[in-house]
Amino acid sequence: MQERYHRHYILPQVGREGQKKIQNSKVLIVGVGGLGCPVALELVAAGVGTIGLVDFDVVEESNLQRQILYTEQDVGKPKVEAAARHLRERNSQCKIYCINDKISPENCVQLFGEYDIIVDATDNFDTRYLISDTCIQLRKPHVYGAIYEFYGQVAILGTDGPCLRCLSDPAKDQRETVSAQKIGVLGAVPGVIGSMQACEVLKYIVGAGESLEGTMVFVNLLDMTFDRIALSKNPHCPCCGKG
Amino acid sequence: MMLNDRPYPDWHEGLTIQGVIEHMNFTWPKLVTKVNGQLVWPEDYPNVVLAENDDLKIHHLLAGG
């Protein structure tokens, strides 16, 4: 299996030392849907040693258009179990743990505590705020990814901040957002954004290049344009600021 | 003034970020905004007055996955 990671070994920013770091790392992927599938595929292929998958849903036929881990035979099965089976076939060296449950204030601190990096591949703000708050509490990196139609965004929040509440505090703006079930999305969009999240995870692990820590990238795949905003801790933030 | 890489035709003296949001009918919550590359916190939208040559970007914060 020495040849398996040859293209990493010859990459100056990774090398054998970097690959060891990747194999010793533990990454939790919260949500194994449109974003979580490409994130998991990329990280397993790259040789991440331990991956936790969190999802409470079952595979539906309408998922197959963009949730690229699943096959027609998986419809009706729990996502984490189907995903783990496919991932183990791709890399038997990777330990895959399934959490067929919702994350909640009761379980997330213990769960997140077992991993180095938390990937947010969820589909609603309530869960995203819970992930953000817990990552600040535990000082874990929060690899944020989100999509809508032809658009997406990626950032690394968490550790010491800024956090999601810095950008928008739900206590100050309680207007409803559109639910994930009601929005359209081009099938390839979560693949792009999920792969960007995976890339940021791997860069973070090996310390390569300019990380998206404290920066959000906005991707418009309809016009194929990118924008980025440097974030900072909001002094009004009730979580990581002084608010 | 530019808004999301396009000329904004309704600039006037005293125009604020909040004024642009209301005029352009950004009705969804959770916006991420920068002026000339600098992030502006939501709390400051009513207070930041835009100059005629400012470059304003307004993005929606997304949650879909």
C-alpha cells in the first residue's frame, strides 16, 4: 500500500510527514447528504485515519441526483450505514464510525470531543448554530459549507472565533429561512463545495497554503465567479465576542 | 457606487447599507456584507454611509447541504 499515497508523498506541501498527519487525524462529518458525500469520499481517498459520520436520515430516491455515495440499492437504508459500507470498500485502512442520530445539545460535546476537525455538511441553521457553539466551546475548527441552487460558500470558523453567530445572531433576526426541502440545487454544486471543504480539511491537517480560517469564500457557479470576505470576531457576538 | 459588481444607479448622499438592502428588497435574513473589501457587521448596516465610489458586496448566508 506504499504506492497508494504516492501523489501525496511527492507533493512538497504534504510528503510522507503530511500523510502521517492525515492518517493520524480524526474528522467528524455532520450530515451525509449532498455535501457530506463528497467530503467523505475525498477524505477517505486521501487516507484520513478516522472518520465519524452523523446523520439520522434514510436514503431517498430524490437524493440520488446529488448524493454521490449512494446507489439505487441504498434507497430506504440509513444513510450512515450505506455511506460507511461504500467508504470501507474504497479504503479499508480508514476507520469509519456511524452515528445514526441527530446531534443535540445533550450529545454534541462528548461526540465532538473525540475528533480533531468538525465538518458542517448539514442543511439547516439550527444545527449549524449548535455546531458553531460547540466548536467554540471545545476550540475545534468548524469547516463550514453550504449550498443553494447554483451557489455555495465555504469557511473555517470555530476554535477561538469568529463563529457563525458573529455573522448573524438568530436572537436579533428571527425571520424564517427557506427550508432545504424547498430549494432546488444543481446536482454538481454540492460536489464542488464539498470538495472545497475536503481540501480545506486536508490543508488544515498538513498546514499547507493559505487556510480559509476566518475567511468565507462565496462561489457563484452560475456565472463561475468567486468572492471572499475576511471575517473577524464580532464584538456583539454572544458566543465568542463580548456581546 | 458598485453593488455586487454592477453599477448601483440609485446612490445618493447619506445612503446607508440598510438603505440599499431595503431599496433592493433583500428580504431574506442573514446577509454577509463588505464595503471596499471590509466586512461590515449587521449591527452597523444603518450607520455605514456609502460614498459614491464605494464597492458594496452583499451575499446571503446559506444553510443548504
